[in-house]
Amino acid sequence: MVKKRKAPERKCVVTNETKPKKDLIRIVRNKEGEVFVDPTGKKNGRGAYLSRNLDVVLKAEKSNILNRTLNTEVNPAIFEELKQLIDGKPNEK
């Protein structure tokens, strides 16, 4: 009998919901202190996950939760990139 591997799950830093990794967007801060969106989920650095939901991204932007989670100043351009990423994909709830 072949054992099915469990899909990796991560927690959204805004909603605290645990979801499959593919349903979340990863934001990374690397050693140089650069913050960027990581669509592959494989880049090195400190990662924070957000649900693929516009409301969640807006809430993260308002609350500065990414600044606290990643211990750095997150550029507003990151939030713009996240919004573009979500708008380009059908929004699942």
C-alpha cells in the first residue's frame, strides 16, 4: 500500500488559519534584509505566509504585521505586488 504524503501546511500570519502551502503566498526577508514575494516558496530567508485573499493583504498592510513578523520595514511596493498576484488569480475562499 502506497502511503499518500501529507501536503505541507503553513499558517497565515493575519488570520492564523492553517492552510495547504499552495493556498498561501510567501513573503521572504533574506540575509541582506531585502523583502520580496516568493511565488515558488523555495527561496532562502525568513518567510511569512499570507492567504491568497485581498482582504487579508489589505489587513496585513494596515496592521504592519509583516514588519513585525519579518523584523524589518516592508516596502509598500510588496503589497502592490501581492494585490496584483491575487487579482491575476481567481479568488478562492
